[in-house]
Amino acid sequence: MTSNSASATSASNGPASTAATISAPASAAPAASSTATPIPPASAISIDPAASDQRNLNDLMEQVMGVYSVSDDEGPLTDMVEAFLRAQPHLTVRRHGDTLVASTDFGKAHRVVLAGHLDTVPVIDNFPPLWLEPGDPLIREDVAADHPSERVIWGRGATDMKGSDAVLLFLSATLTDPKYDLTFVFYDHEEVAAEKNGLRKVVEAHPDWIVGDFAIIGEPTDCGIEGGCNGTMRFDVVAHGVAAHSARAWMGDNAIHKAAEILNRLNARENKAIDVDGLTYQEGLNATLICGGNGTNVIPDECRVHVNYRFAPDKTLTEAKALMMGADCGAELGNGEHVATGGVFEGFGIEMKDESPSARPGMDDPLVQSLVELVRERTGREPLAKLGWTDVARFSQLGIPAVNLGAGSPLLAHKHDEQLPETDLTLMAGILTDWLS
Ligand SMILES: [Zn+2]
């Protein structure tokens, strides 16, 4: 789950201060009645074939949670995950930067990709992680209501997305005779700017490493399925005028006044909910910034309205652009301003700033259908549309249908009190083990 609001990292919680990280976090210091048990950093990732699934999943969760891995500091956790994957004789492991790709090669007819990011958003006094016993005051009321007699793991990354990482590591070791060939991807820099994204980098550098018929990304969904995603584009709509002294305004042409028409067109537009493959995507077309004028007594010669269009996956990026500015406007990233030849902003200047395609949910795929049925049976959840932009779209660009399915509540991602009840791990592991066996 990408962050757009990264907070400053507290130096005392950084990776270098190992001694300090053993004690409980200061501002979230457990109350007197707290049962909190801090989880110390692990030196290696391992499981015990003789132990129960819940025990192994809890151990894996402790091991990945105990290692600090805020974006830019994924290296130590990646090293540990790599060593664990390389110890599995049925996997071929490759590494590009801090991204790991581990594949089976059983010669199956289909291949499923399972992906998780190893980085987290910055720590806010929520590292090191804690185990909380049932009834502990640090357990959120909503979590306690759904899981009244359960232990809960608390701390940075618990839901986004080290719970799913732990489950994927478990599957990488235990699915030695799967129904499909499997490719596990553990990647860096998901929570920061797209150009740093490890999944994007590995796809660009080694497209042959990431192939498959279907992909699951373990972003938190409460073990439901969230399919596809809206595309997004951002661009300036530019009104031009003629500068003049405001005492002799008739000598000029006011660009800010002209921009009123841009806002009128935005107000006139009805943002629709659009059904794609049975899921509902809410579109949005909004001005998010406006600027114009360069003097208090100068008729402005330019006004820019920055527009963000979130479009449903019934449209390609090209089709969405045509709706905004006409099919032959010619405005592309980095090529400056072009006049809209049609669409909502016909006649105004357009300068593209950012564009990302949508992703169809691929719910008609038979592979997906069988997963949807299994998730419905285990959780009672119907698939939902993903509204934000996620790495699902990267797989879509490769022609691989993809969904999000992961442990933990998406509502707790990036929160100070991120936490995960332990049976979320066994629920996700059970669904995927049964679907893939
Ligand atoms: Zn995430």
C-alpha cells in the first residue's frame, strides 16, 4: 500500500540502535495491565517442520517483524529472506537489488505469481513489535471484537504487509508439490515514489523472471479479494491571457477569469461508478491545485488548473486521455503544452504531468473464479474493486491478471497501532495452500 504521507523516522528507532530497540516504544509504552512482550530482532528466518502451522506462521511473523525495513533500509531483511529461500531445494532464487524472485520449475501448465513488498512506511514509536495477549489494552476495540480470545501482533508492518510476507514465506517452504508452478516475489521500495519500486525495476531489468497466468499481491484485504484498480492521470489545464496593468485592464485579457470555464466544466461533469467484470469502480475528476497571476496589480496572462482523473478499468489510458483532451491532442509526459482537440477540456492547453494505466480485475478468468469461490466459502467475502492505484496494474501491463489478497485490515495500514490477530495468518495460509494444492 503506497504511502503519500511519509512521516519522519525517529532516530531512536533506526536500524543502528539495536540496544534501544529491545525496550518497548516510548510513546506507546504498555500500561501497567499490559501483557505486551517485545519481539527481539531475529538473526535468521526459519521454520520447524515438526511444529504446527500456527506456530510456524507466528515464528515467521516475529522474524520478519523484528527486522527494521523502512523503505531504503530493506537490505538486512532481504538478506535474511534470500537465505531462507535459497535453503528451499525446490526453488530457483534470483536477486536484483533488494528484490528476490524465487520460482518452482515443475513443468506445470500454469504459473501463479505471489508477491509481497518487504518495506514499511516510517516508524512512529511502533518498533520493535509486540505480542499482546487477549484483553490487552493496546488491542484495538474493533480487532478485539472480531477476535476476542486471540493473541495479536502489534507494530509497524503488521498489516502492511509483513503478515502476508510471513504467509508467502511459509508457502514458499511448504508448497513442494503445488498444482501450478509458483513464482514468489519479495520486493523493496513499494511505499515510496514509483521510480524506486523494486517490482518495477525487476520487470524492466529481467522481464523473463516475472511471467505467469495470474498474480496475487498480499496487500492487506482481510483475506478477501480486491481486484483490478483505477488508473490515474494528472495534467495542467492552461488558460492563456494577455498581461497588462490592472489600471488599464482593457489592454489585457484575464487568464484567471478564463479559468472559470475550466472549473465550470469540472462542475458539470458527473463522476460515475462503473461496473467492470462485476466489480464497481468509482471514477473521480477533480482540480487539486490552481495557480495564476504574478502581481497584485497585473492582469494575469496564465492560469493553470491541475487536474487529477481517476478512471475505471473499462478504459485504457489512451481512451481516458481522449475523453479529457481529444484523441489527437498529442500531449505526452515531458513534451510541454498542447491544445486539447476534444474532450472535457477542448480548446484549453494541456500539459501532462503523470499517467498510470488502470487494471482490469480479470474476474472472468477460470483461475480467479476458483479462488473467488474458495475465499467466499472461507470468509464470506465477495470480491471488491480496488480504487487506489496498486502494483496490480504492473502485472496487468505484463498481461497477467492480478488481485490483492492479504492478511490484516486495509484500514489499519500505515497506522501507528497497526496490528494483526494471529489467526489471520492461518486463514490466509489455509486459503492459498488449498487453492494451490
Ligand atoms: Zn503495502
